[in-house]
Amino acid sequence: MLSRTADHLYWMSRYTERAENTARMLDVNYQTSLLPQTQRSAGQGLQGLLSISELLPTYSLKYPQITPKDVMDFMVSDESNPSSIISCLRSARENARAVRGSLTTEVWETQNQTWLEIQKLIKKSEFKRDPAKLFEWVKFRSHLFRGVTVGTMLMDEALHFMRLGTFLERSDNTARLVDVKFHAVSTDFFGENSLSDQEYDFYHWSSILRSVSGFEIYRKVYRDIIRPERVAELLIFRADMPRSLHASLSEVVSNLKMVANEQSNGTERRAGKLLSELKYGSIDEILANGLHAFLTQFLDRINELGMHISKDFLVPT
């Protein structure tokens, strides 16, 4: 396959997944903003959201203060922000258009229709009245895209590059999503808290679980009250949790093997090493060293892995 074609397929999937995960992160922040909290905590949550997305400097150049309305506009409908939902969906559609001949009709129509509909929704400003409804719509369109892709595409290199992009982006964004928690609330989550702190903590972790469609899964696996260390374990180490870091890296490694070439051995080893640490690591070890530190290091390694994938297979950046 031509590297340019692979590049478009890979980034089409990454941008679609990024739009979904941006919606998930915004949904976590929106749901927790409905809980009783101080103005300071609310501001920390918004600042944490921008920092984790690496958008705080860009945001600061355009807006004088961090307010819920401005952050929502910036992350949803601001086309000058390349990581906003509308920018991601536009980029996904443009990449799909560039390789229209490599896609099935169903995949192309799904991407194109998503782009047309998001423009209408933004113009009507409906998301400002009910942000949660828009976030659910974005997640649904992303689910539809993945389902149509798996259900209609030939199982060849094109599909493998699309799935490679999807799961690399998912692993990155799941780590960021978990890390939002530690920017949003300043208490010690794994220490002894007061009853009110424990209740506050419960609702925050519940919102995170629901944002990754993991609330029912948590109940099925642990059959207990929601505990922060178990939420972290579920989203990092559980191979049977679809959006966990372990499950996402497993898919990355699997699809890398399917498209391997003579210069990708180093990239495969890098991905395999990261997967083995998730496969054989434990939540106790991570908590002893700091969950935020682990997630920060993980994000750096995922970014490095993405650069090596681009170097080995895609159009040089």
C-alpha cells in the first residue's frame, strides 16, 4: 500500500476516535460540574481539561479567562482549534475523501454524513442548551463508523491501518481521561477521607466510568462500591475492558504485526514492551509511585510510538 494512502486511513480513524474521546472528556467535566463544588474546584477542573489536552497555551491566547462557556466553545465548535470536535470531524472527512477509492460506500457515507450533521448542530447552537446530548451523538457516530468499517471493509492492510490509528488514539485518550480526575479534584483520593469527601469522590469516579461506558462493567467485575484504585485498575490493566490501556495496546500490537515491514522491528519491540508492562504490572506498584506520574510517562511513550509508526509506514511529518 502507498504510504500516503495508509497515512490518510490512519489519520481518518485517529481523528474520528479523537472527536469521540474529546466528547467523553468534556462529558466528564460537564457531569462533575453539576455536583456541589467550590468555584476554585470548578476552575481547576476546566484548567486540567485544557492542560491534559495540551491546549492551555492556545486557549490563553484567545480567551482572557477560563470559563465554562468559553472552554465549551473552544473544545466543541472553534474551528481554529485543531483538536475541537468540529475540527476533528472535518479532518476525518477530508482524509476519507482523499482515499475514497479505498473505502466502501458505507464507510464514506458515514463519514460524510457525520460532517454534514455536525455543521447543522453547531449552527443551531443546540449543544449549548444540552451539551450531554451532543456528546452522546458524537459517541454514537464514532461507534457507527467503527461498526461499518469492521462490517464492510476487506480485511487487508487498509483495515489494519485504520484500526491501528483507532486504538493508538484510544490508548492516548483513555490515559488523558483518567488523568482529568486528578486535575479536577485536589484531595488525596487514596487516603482516608471524610464521609463528604468519599461521597464527592464516588460521584466523580462514577462519572468517569460512565464516560467510558464502564459503569456496568465495573459492577459486574468487582461487585462492590466504587473504589478509586479499582477504577484505575479497570481502565489500565483489564484486558477484557474494551477501552482500557491494556486492551488498546493489544490491538495496536496485533495490527502492527499485520502491516510489519523490514524497518518496523524497532517499533514492534517498543509497542510490545509497553504492552508487557501493562500485562504484568499491578495497580499497587503504580499507586506507590503515583498514578499521575505513570499516566504522564505513558502518554510520552504513546506519542513516541506514534512518531515511530509515522516514520516506518506513513508520510513523514
